[in-house]
Amino acid sequence: MEFDWSERQRARYHETLTAVRDAFPEDGAAAEAEQAEAASAYYDRKDWLLLGQLGLLGLSVPTRYGGGGLGALDTALQVEALGRGCPRTGLVFGVSAHLFACAMPVVDFGSEELKERVLPGICRGELIAGNAMTEDGAGSDVSRLAVTARPVEGGWVLNGAKSFVSNGPAADLYVTYATTDPRAGHLGVTGFVVDRTAAGVSASGPMAKMGLSQCPAGTVEFTDCFVPDSAVLGEPGQGGFVFQHSMGWERACLFAGYVGLADRLVERCVEHVRARRQFGRRLAEFQAVSHRIADMKLRLESARLLLYRACWEMEQGRPATLSVALSKLAVSEGVVQAALDAVRTFGGRGYLTAGGIEAALRDAVPSVIFSGTSDIQRELIARELGL
């Protein structure tokens, strides 16, 4: 069993980390976050195009469509570098939702016509993709979607509303799911790719929310919206499987960004306690402080290994449900605790928006909710154990 990175992986990680830090310096993060909250602002097209130029929007997309052609593990390493280097965690989340919840379903289940039409633009950053799955009344229950799609000549007509659509207010297209056979439960759901400009599509402005302010989320409504057959993902009735497949990518590779965030928090805490003095001693000399950071490091490395294993199993084509659920649970719960520990370590400075530490806490909290709550992950783990 090999635990070390290859020289190529190491070089690519540091190249991405350096490029991201140069593009999104940490000293401007707090001001940008305050502006985003005050003015409902988020990333702009130049940010997105820059991320496309860095190759971060199509990491796992095949090269023939303009992507990086990377496997799950190499993709996760790049997302980890992005999460460590970019203090705008909402932007990191938006990139990951765009790639894993939207691009990858097209890669794995889209028609060739659909792939050629949307994937190059997704990889270059010319198109922004929104993940339109969640509904107010459905939550994590894929079999209870209120959005419906009825067959018509040449395609389908969608009606209903989606909520918490990641990238929704900015998106050029949406990957969405609708009930096509109410009697069939999760086998009666179908996936679609819908253009923002299609008749009957209406997107709201960004919701005001606790964290991830640099990623807009909103409501998308479909009113007698026609979607051609060529924009169906997989076969009619296969939407539940398509969605769960994309969740494998998202729960593993998206959360590599949170591993990067936790790594950055450990790094900042170590720097702080080495330099800061209280009662005539460096903070690092207080056992309560140094042991807190030791626990942060333990949670970080444990979660990182679980995530790498989950990605490796995905690449090997092995059933990865248990490993992905363990990874997602460890990363999300660990990064919330890491952010709390960082606030405590920085004290009053950690509570101020100027330092960016409290923003990490607000950005970490939703990680235990989206992509399946921590309770859902525990349920998945229990099922895999035969309980």
C-alpha cells in the first residue's frame, strides 16, 4: 500500500496552490466577504474564466471535451489545493458543485450531442452550471420530487420549483431532476440539463445565508419548460441512479476542498501561537493550546486518509458507498470542529471578520448539511454494516 504522492502529484498540487494564492490573496478575503453579505455580491465572470484557465473547472472531465482527464484521487488533490489556497470557500464550493454535481453527470450519462454542446464551455468557464436538485418539501428524499416532467413529442415539459440551487442566480444551465412516473418512487425520476434561456425558466436572486457567501444559491422555477430528448441524462427513470452517482463524486472530491480549508486553519493556528505571547510566554508553550492544535491535526489527517481511500476505491471501480460516507462524515464534522478550535485559539481576533477565521466557521457549518446530512451519512454507514 502506497501512501506517498508521486512527484507529478506533488508538483501539480504546489503549482495549483501557488496560482490560487496569487489569484485570491487572503488579505482581501474578509473585505470581499463583507461586501458579498452587504450587497448580495459573489464571484464574477472574470473569476470564473480565471479558474477555467487554471484548469480547475474541468479536472475530471475527459480531455477530448476540454477537461483535465484526471481520476478521482488526482482530482481531489487539486480541489484540496484550491481549498487550501483560496480563502473564499464559497467560491471553492461553487466550483465543486459546477464540476461534480453538474459536469460529471453529463460526462457519465449525457448524449454525445449534449457533451459536445456543454462540456467545453463548462471546462473553460464560459458556462456556469447550477445544481438544481433540492426542493423545499423533499430534502434528501429523491423519490418525493414535486417537480414533474411529462413526455411530449421530441422531449419533455417540466413544471415546479427547485430551492437552494448552487450557482443558481449566475448559472447558464441547470442539471435538474423531475418525477416522470409518480407510481415508481425513485425509479420514476429522470435527470435533465436545462438551458437558462429556455422558455419557462425563472431564477431568483441569491438567498441571504450564514456562510459560503461567494457562492450564490437561489430558487429556479420551471413553468411549462420544454426540454428536448437530447438533454435527458441516461434513460427516463434513471435519474435516481444518476443523482446518486454524482453524489459519489461530490461527497468525495468536493469535500477535498474542506480538507484544504482545515489544513489552512492548522497552518494559521501554528503560526499564530508561535508568535503570540500571553503572560510572558508564547501561546505555543501552553499545553491546553498546543494539545488543541494537535487534535486539529489528528482530525485533519484522519479525514484526509479516509477521503483518499474513497477516491482510490472509486477509481478501482469498487463499491465505495461505505468509504465515501465515512469520508464525508469525517471531513465535514472535522472541519466544523477545526474552525471552532481556530476561533478559540485566536480568541478575540478570531471573532473579528477582519481575520477571516470566523468566516471559516460560517463556511464550515453547511458542510454537515449539503450532499447528505451527517445523519444521512451515519444511516448509510449503518446500512453498509448490515444494521
